[in-house]
Amino acid sequence: MEEPQRMIRALHTESTITVYQAYSPEIGLPAARDGRFPAAWKRDRMTWIKPSFLWMMYRCGWGAKAGQETVLGLEIRREGFEWALRDACLSHYVRGLHADQADWKRQLRQASARVQWDPERDLRLRPLPHRSLQLGLSGEAVRRYADEWTVAIRDVTPLAHEIHALVRAGDLDSAARLLPQERPYAVGDDVLARLRV
């Protein structure tokens, strides 16, 4: 069966979804240790969360890029994630979905979250034909994410390095077995209809 072009795939339970972010050790290590973001974490900036582990690996270079050496797996409440999706706007204008560019810009200014669909990645970080969700949080959504939605924060940098070492050694089967078990995340069509274009 062919993969849907745009679908949320994630590690999730009945009450939580795991998303990924990468930070400098000054931010990431205290966050993982204390289970909350440290004071140095900027609440006034947009923060992008990614349900796809491999897309995060592509973005942070397996935790090797400067300022992204600590990869975090954040377990957040599903109701918070879905609140952000309901309040989100696409990060780009789409003819036919938005009345015009002014309408899209107005929606973007009012939204606490924005959605981007980027090519999903394989173990060698090559693009796949289907897309992976990135969710940008700002304003109220950032506050809720940090203070209400986050259930647990884990440092998954050792896992990223272990998988990357297996990929470099050509052992893709062993690397694949270590990946988080991401599966389709069911969200009502009403929530995603305006975000799937």
C-alpha cells in the first residue's frame, strides 16, 4: 500500500506523543536532567517540534551540528499537541486553500502554531516521497508546551549516536531495529484538512 503524502507518524501512547528537538548542551542537558526547560531557554522565540526521529537526525546531523549537540525526546500530552494543530496555520501560502495572500498572512499572525511538511528521511537521511510534519510553536503555545504539555524529557543523543554508527558501518538492519517505533497518529480530518495541502 502506498504511503499517504502527508501523515503524522510518531511514537505515541493513548495520552502522549513524542517529539524531538536539538539544543546546545547548556540547554539540553539541564532540560533532560530536570524534566523542564532551564531559564536560559527562550520562551519568546518560535520553537519547532518534530514527531519524526529521522527528520530530527537530518536537521541536527545526528547531534553533530553546532548548537544541536543534545537531542531531546519530549513526551507531551496529546491534547496539547492537538490544540496546537487546531490553532495552526500553514507556514506558506497555498492558492485555493487561502482566499488570498493577505488572508493567509492574517491567519499566520493570529495562529499560535504553524505547520511545515518536509520530506521524510531514510536511515541515510535521503529524502523519501512522503512528508513529515514540523510544528512551530509561538506565543501562548510555547508557554503551554513548556509549562503544561511536557510530561517527560529524555536525552536521546546516545541513541542517535548508536544508530548513526550502525548506519556508517553499513548495518542498516540493526540501525532500523533501534529506531523509535513511529506509527500513524490519528487526528480528526477536521484538524488536518486545512494543513495537508
